[in-house]
Amino acid sequence: MSEFDDHGLKAGRWSGVLASPQAPGRVVVTHLSQVVATASVTPAGDGAWRIEADLPARFLSDGIHSLVLIADDGQGDEPPGPGAALLARLPLLAGSVLADDLVAEVEHLRAELELLKREFRRFAGNA
């Protein structure tokens, strides 16, 4: 079983180290099951492989995107096959859409807190 140590995203490059006895045939980044980038695989010591993928600029925009790093034996830009191994997921959240979502979530939490306070006061007053 392979284990991937995700080093995160820096300057548009997603990187990490894969612990595996042999290098995977191909490592790709997918979005909605479509290959959007191919990662480089280089030796990083005994049984370790450095994985680096440059993310396409089209995913660095407002909204929510979920990218998936997959190892398989595919070729080129063909979709990952059924035997593909999921190495990591990278959610990308940016822009005004995110700010609106956070404001709505805080408002929702405040409303729930007010409800809990009101019910606790009612319960404490009846006890």
C-alpha cells in the first residue's frame, strides 16, 4: 500500500512525497474525473518518490474547486481507470463566493446560538 505525504500548494505547484516500492506509471490531477495536469515523478530516496504538479491557472478563480491527485497506469490525458489509486484531494476556495458563504454560515451559527440560549433560559426557568 502506498502512502502520500501531501506538502500542499505553493506558487501554483501541488507537491508531496509518495512512499512506494516502485514509481507509479502515471500521476495526474483530475477535476470532475477529467485529467487537467500530469505530475512529475522523481526519486526522493529509498522507496520514496517526489510528486509535483503545476495547477492550471483556470482553477485559480472565484468559487470552489476540488482537485484530486491520482496514480494509475494510464497514458496521456485519458481518464483514470478503475484501478487508479487516490493519493490526495485539494479543495480550492477563493473570491467573493467564499466570503458570502462564510457570512451566511456565521449568521446561521448566530441564529442557532440564540435558539439554544432561549431554550436554555426557558428550561432553567421551569426547573
